[in-house]
Amino acid sequence: MRDDTNPRTLLRERIHGQILQAILDGTLKPGDRLRDDELIAWLGTSRAPIREALTRLADLGVVEMSPNRFTKVAHVSPRLYAESAAVWATLVTRGIHWGILAFPADELPLLERLNDELRASDPNDFPPGPTVIDRFVGAILGHCSNEVLLDSIHTLDPVLQLGVNSYKGFLRSEPISAYFAELVRRCRDHDVDGYEEGMRAFLAGPMHGYIEDVTTANGYEHFEGTYGARTEK
């Protein structure tokens, strides 16, 4: 069992978190070299925890490592993004189900404000890091009590955030906002049966269309994933 009070564990987590945050907020950009000496000077620590953090980040898919050649911030390929998004969608579908069941009425205005923000935004202007879409989904997932499921979802967050940074030009606010308006109603009524049907339609329609556009525009075969047949764009 991991001891989160151990000084070595705390250092390791701090180093991992600082490097990851710099990648997600755009301080470190795809293709940037991650040189040990520069990281040691920046983070004020030894080589060992830095290399451990970089190995963990490589396992997440946000760092590329080639022994004795380079370590750099990864470019998230359309294929990796599509496959990660498919797994994420499967997990989030279940997490939102439980979140809807427990969603409190006094947080409905928060969802409505976030959806208004999305409706008025252009995805091309999304800054690096969590978007308003992430914040909306996170507000519902915050009421899912399955910690194992939530940990699994969050494991995919870095690749998905980098993917959105790379491919946000393919996103369209309108169909996402329309679906989020439906989610607000589901949360208000704790209507998980209607939610399941609506989620299937959203994944097979706008979500599938977005992933297909990303993959085919970048020279990949269209990706079926878990989204089903494309029904709309």
C-alpha cells in the first residue's frame, strides 16, 4: 500500500504534478525536450525523482522517451486520442449515471451557467487545460461515489486534455451544448433511464462525428471505437 505521508512519496508526487501541470497548461509544449539538467534546476531536486516522474508521464502518454536519445512532451496522435476518448466515454457514461441519481437541486444553476458559457464560446479559443466541457462533466461526476471509477477516469485526463488542445478546431459547441441542456434536465429529475438513451444518441452522433473528423483529417482510417454508427455531424 502506498504511504502518502512518506517524504519520498510526497516529493515524487510533487515533481510528477509540477511537470504534468506545465504540460497541460502549455508551459511545456508538444515536442519540447525535457532535459534532466534543466528540470533539476527548475524543480530543485535530484535526477532520480525526475526520471521516475517522466517514466510515469510516459506511461500516461503525455511524454515520449527514447533511451539515450531524447525525452520530450508527446504529440498526442489522433489514434491515441480516439482510443482514449472511447474508453473515457464508456467510464464517464457510468459515472454520470450515478452522479445524476445523487445530483442536488441547488447545483443546477451551476450546470446552467457552465452550459451558457459553452454556448457562447468558440472551441478554437479554449485555453490549454480543463475546458468548460470538462468542468460541466466534472460537476456531475463530483456526485458519483465510486472512487475507483473516478480514479480510472482521471487517469485518462492528461491525454484527453492534450488531445483537445491539438484537435479543438474540429469541436462544435452547438451539439454539445444541446446535449448538456438535456443533461441538466436529467439531473433535475434524476432521470437515469432517459439519460442512458440520450447518451447513446450523443455518442453515436456528435461524439462519433468529432472523432471521425479528427482521425480522417489526419490520415487515419475512421475510428468506430465504442460510438456506433455515425448518425449526424
